Amino acid sequence: MSEMTLAKAYEKYFKIGAATSPREFPSHANLLRTQFNSMSPENQMKFGPLHPEKAVWNFDPADQLVSFARENGMVFRAHAPVWHGGTNPWIFENDAGGEVSREELLERLEEQFTVFAARYGDFVQYWDVVNEAIDDDPAKPVLRETNWLRILGEDYLATAFKLAKKVAPNVQLFYNDYDEWLPHKREKICKLLKKLQDEGAPVEGFGMQSHMSIYNVDIDDVKRSIEAFAAFGVRLHVTELDISLYDPKDRSLPAPLLTDEMFERQAQLYIDLFKVYREYSDVIDNVTTWGVADDYTWLNYWPVRGRTNYPLLFYADHRPKPFVQEIIEAAL
Ligand code: GLA
């Protein structure tokens, strides 16, 4: 492996990021600071982890990530307060134990955003304000049924984006969602982006999560989605890239045996994806993997616990997988 790194090789195209958490310091610090120049918090800036109880804030884990990024000259993608996950029960409850009113939930959201922006707003460049608001079922309305939708109403995303812009005017604001290359999801994402623009929501970017599998990606679909989203004039980030070796619909245990052919398909898909990202680098500013190296990945726990996955660019011992060299050379 030459001294050239992913982050350096891709300087002229886009930032190379990883999602991480303080438990990966110092074990992953060297890999992070050499191969990556963008960082995302795995959970530490979600509503619940940051503000676990009404009167309790938990800044320390997020502070650690921000300090590391600052010290190492990395850009920072904050993620993701308004989501159906990542909240704690208190957020939707009033003091009497019933459901919080619309007014009170809006106050809590504004407080959350204001505190967040005061602490991190001068450093964070990008922020996934709303995550995964879409219902996957093509037969159902666009918006997923969540506490946010039920309590705040149909325009809750626009409200959240406007609040975020008010308190953090210099941060580029993103809507973030998964399966974005699949045609049925692409259609709903476009409907939502249109709705947000009609409502005057300051949504400036779309985050393509890109949790992929060797079984479910057609590279032409990836291109079609990039073009469809770019037509809205928003910036694009790949925010949570990983490529599972299993079929996400297959939850069997023990895990299916992994073959060389499966690893080859993963390598080829990574090579093909980076080629597409380079081709569309006029609209793509950031490519982030959901994890740093294969020694820690959420895919060991999802969609079932108990099978080991190897979805990232670096082996568990932090050496780059052989195809990374090809991805680097293709950028030079
Ligand atoms: C989604 C979320 C992320 C993370 C992953 C799984 O993609 O956006 O924040 O929770 O699931 O780890």
C-alpha cells in the first residue's frame, strides 16, 4: 500500500467520511485521521442520547467527537435529531404522563436545536435535521406514521428545517433516508423534496444513506437516483455507506456461509460505486461509510444478531481491503 490515502486521493472530488463514536478512540484514531477527512457521530447527536432526560444533557460524547475532528482538520456531519428512533420516552410525554401538546413539543424541539447550535453550530458544517420520515410501503402515503407526524402535523419537517436554519444559519441542512437507489423509494423521496421546497423549507441537501447489500444494487438505479435528486438543486452526500454480504431479507441463523465470490461482488460494487460518485462529483460533496473498519459494524446486530458481517473498506485489523488501492488509483 502506497502512502496515498483515500482522503488525499479524493480531495479534488469529495470528502471521505466515517461514522464513529468515542469508544473507537484511541483504537481507530490513526485510521480515522489518515484515511478520512469527515466525521459523523453514530448516535451521540440524536435527540435522546444528547438530551436523555428533560433536565439532563449529555454533551461529553459529542464533545469528544467534535474535538477530535477539530484537532485533525476534519469536516463534521451532525446527525439526526428528528427521527422515529433515537428519542427517549420523555420527549413525547407531558408532566402528567400523557402525550405532549403540539405547542410543548415545538418548544422542546426549539430548545434542543438552540442548545445544539450554541454549542456546535460554529464548527459543524452539515446537519441531518430529519431522518427517515418516509413510509417504505408504496401503497401508503409518503410520510411514515411517527410521533412527530401525529403530534406536530403534516408540515413538521418544514417546521424543523426552519427552526434549524434560524438557530444555525451557517450549517447546511440535510434530509437523510435509506434505500434511496430503489425506484419506489426514489419516487417518494422526490415527492417529499418537492413538498419541502413548496413549503419553503430550507433543505439544502439530501443524504443518501446507502446501506447496501451485494444482493440489492443495480448501478444504473444509483445513477438514476442521483440525477433525480440533483434535479431539485440540493447538494448530495452519501451518508451511511456499507455493503452487507448477506441479503437483508434473509434473516437465517446460523449465517449463510461466506464465499470468495461474495467478497468479490462486494469489491466490484465498491469500485463501481466510487466510479459513479466521481462521475457525479459536481453534485456530491461527501462520501461517508457507516463505521470505520470491519471490527465494529451495526450489521453484526441487524437485521439479526449473531452473524458477522464485513461491510466496510478496511479489515478488522485496519488494513485496507485490496480493492481500496484500486479505488485510490482510479482517482489519481
Ligand atoms: C440508520 C440511522 C443511523 C443508524 C443506522 C444503524 O441508518 O440513520 O443513525 O442508526 O440506522 O446503525
